[in-house]
Amino acid sequence: MISPTDIEVEKMFHYSPDGRIHGVRGRETSNIAQQMITNLGLDSYHLERNRRQAIESSEVFDEEEYTDEDIRSFIEYYSNMDNGGYVPYCKAITDCLEDMLY
């Protein structure tokens, strides 16, 4: 496994709008990612629910149409610390935003 504090660990996982976590396919670490998901319980009902709620409650996913520039601004906001901490489940939110760009 890779340490959860390793800077590369973020690139191993992708989150879907329903809050589920997946290993990024095509990466040499995809098997390690799946092991980590299983061994660390990253696919638990509670984590999936909390991620889904964070995604749904973010102002980004309301009924408005956003330009790609707006979406990039949201990604930048959720990718940076605010008052010394990140918005909870920010990676799940940014993954969903990035999916909107493609």
C-alpha cells in the first residue's frame, strides 16, 4: 500500500457523483488502489453517503448552467485550503467538476 499522506495517493482514486470511490484505471497503481479501498474501508456505506451528500450540497451542482471557466474556478476553490483546511470531501467534488469539463 501507499501511505495516505503520500502526495501521489490522490492520483490513484476517482470519485463518482454517487459518492463511490474507484481506482483510476490504466495506472500502474490501480491494483494497489483497489487493495487500499478494500483494506481501509474506503468504500463503506457511511463514506459513500457522506461524499454523496457533500457533492449534492455544494452549490456547484445546482440546476444552473456553468461555463468551463466557471467550473475551473470552482475546481480551484475546492483544491485550495481555506483557513488552514480543505472543504470536507473536496476531492470527490473536484473529480465530479472535472468530469463536467469533458
